Amino acid sequence: MHGKSTTIRFLTSNALSLLGNSVAGVVLPLVLLARTGDALAAGTLALICAVPQMLAGLMGGALLDRLNRRSISIVSDFISALGIALLPVVDMVWGLNFGWFVALGLLSAVGDIPGMTARDALLPAVCERDGVNLQQFLGAAQSLDCIVTIVGPALAALLIGFGGDVNALWVTAALSCAAAIVTVTIPRSVGAVPPRVAADGACDAETAPAKRRTALQRVAAAARASLVDGCRVLFKDDAVLRASTLLTFGIVMVMGSFQGLVLPVHFTETGHPELLGYVLSAMAAGMLAGSLGYAALAPRARKRTWYLISLAGMAASVALMGMLPAFPALIAGAVVLGMAAGPASALLGFFAYDRIPNAHRGSALGTQNALMLVAAPVAVFATSIVVKSAGTSIAALVLVGAWMLVTVAALCAKSMRNLDEAVRSPSGAGEAARETSGAAAQSPAE
């Protein structure tokens, strides 16, 4: 392997998987609403799937510290494709109902969540193999993600227009399969677990006594050990990592509720639900611009400067959008929000990859993804109660107030005041990348 071939393949696989998820994110709610006729079904489905998704994330994290991470990514994408492909099959044979959505949604989660964590765990190793600066690569990867986020809804609309909502899911499944096939071309050594993890286990639940347990007991023990180990890495050992993780949770909960509930309800109430897509596309376009700017200028500016500018821009734009102004003002606020959120997302991701040791990356990232998968639907459900009891405008203002509290906490966090001194290594991959490099040297490449 020469040049930047591994990073290119990784980006291609990640983009295909994300494009499939982006199309599904538009198509699935429409299919669910058309088949059930219940506007609350999507929120209910999210709550029902939250705990199983969390368990899938924890188990995926445990496996990623034991098995080859590239292999898990491949298997996860194929499982995700199967879960999506079965939806049109079931619709043709028996007809979809809410129960089928729950069952197949859980099957897809078994693939989606570990697959997402596997790609997160692979990223630093991919950068190390090709000698790519991690900080700049995160900015470039996020820029590509933004492009996919813009293209996805448009592709979904095109597919629905030509073939109908359910048939569009065939393309989603095909994209997941394509992502798995591209990942197959990445050298197996990139996904190798560090030798010391294979020897003593980052969250070892399979000691000699454990081998005599039932399969269910071993699964429960592995999930529990992964959660304990992941929480220790994320929240106990490293103040910078703890602060950045909590800020990520704040972004996911507040922004997820605003985009996933308040804005859709607002546009539905005003009789223009189609405008939601334009606002979300404007936000994605703004994030693309912000991410590209960060990728180009990241090494030239202090991380603390990026941090402050991003927080200020996000606070101002959320305050504007929270007033639910006229459509042009909402578009402007969405663009600014995206531009400010782009550098913040890349910067927080950088600190996670830089500071989580490779030996614990699976459990830590699996725990983070699993907890966010529970936090997001809980926040949306809480927001829905405010919408129902006090109205959409009040709910929007409550979210603005919540975001201001998150911003103040982020600005006052002592651990985030000297961000440029918090980097563990000049390469940006830290101890984690050095461990990955050592593991790759001892594992044969394909």
C-alpha cells in the first residue's frame, strides 16, 4: 500500500455508509407514517429501540477491544444492509406494521451501532498508516460527511419520486453493502487490536471461570465490563476528555431535539413541511463551509480560538433560530449554526481520538455512542412533552436556554482553557496511534 490509498478507501466506505443512513433518515419516517398513520410512532419507536441500541453499542465496544476492528466494520455493514432490505420484502409479503418496524429496526441497530464505533476506532490507525495528520484529516472527513448530508435528502426525494418510498430502501441497503465491500480492500492489519489487549483484555470478561458461563452471562458480563471501562476512560481519567464528552452530549441532546422535533412541528403547523429540508440543507452547507475552513486553517490557529469562535457562533445562531423567525432568517441562522458547529465537532472529535488509548478505544467509543443513543431520544421525548403542554414556541425557548447553560459550562470548564497544551503528541494521534502502529507491524497485511 502506498500514498494515501488507505485513507481514501476509508473515506469512501464511510461516505457510502453515511449516504445510506442519510437516505434512510428521510425515507423511513415517511414509510412509518404511511403504514401506521401515527405521527407519534417515530418517537415511540426511538424510545423502544433506545435500550437495545445501547446494549448493541456496549457489546460492539467490547468486541472492538478483542477482535479485528476492520472485520467488525464489514460484518456490521452487511447486517445493517440486511435489516433495511427486509423492510420492502416484508411489505410485499405480509405488509409492514409497527411491530415489524421495531423488529427490523433492532436488527439494523445491531449493525449500525457497532459499525459506527468500528469506523471511529479505525480512523486513527488509518491516519497512522498513511502518515496523515489526524487533526486535518478530521476536518476533511467532516467536510465529506457534510457533502453526503446535503446529497442524501436530495437523493431520497429523487428515489421516492421515481420508485416510491419503500423501494427507495433497496438503494439504502445497496449502499451499506458497497461500504462493506470497500472496507474489505483495507488491509486487515489496520484493524488489528494491540497485542497487550489481546493478552490481558481492555475489559476482560472472559477469564477462565467466565468461559464456563452461559452465552447470555458472557454477553452481559462483556457489556457491563465495556460500560465500566468506557465510563472510566471518558469521565474519570482525563479532564479534557471528560469535558469534551459532556459538551458532545449537550450538542446531541439540544440540537437533536431542535432539528428532530421543534423544527418539524413548527413547519407542519405553518403548513409548509417541505421547508424543513431546506433549513437542514442550509445547516449542512454551513457545516461544510466551516469544516473546510477548519481543515485548511486548523494548524495556523490556536485550538482555544477555534473553541471560543465555535461556541459563540453556535450560541448566537441558536438564539436566532429559537425565536422561530421568518423563513429567510431561519435559513441564515441555520447556515451560521452549521459554520460554527463544523470546527467544534472536528475539534471535539480530535481530542477524543488523541486522548483515548488504543487499547480502550473500542469500549470508550462504544460507551459514548451507546449513551448518546439513549440520551438523544430521551431529550426528544422530554421536548415533546413541553411542545404538547406549552406549545412549540415555548419549547424552542427552553432549548435555547438549555444551550446557553451548555455554552456557559463549556466556557467555564478549567480543563478546556489550555487546549493547545492538552495535545498528547505532535502527530495528533498520541499514544493510541503508536500502539496501533505496533499492532499493525505484527499483523500480516492482506
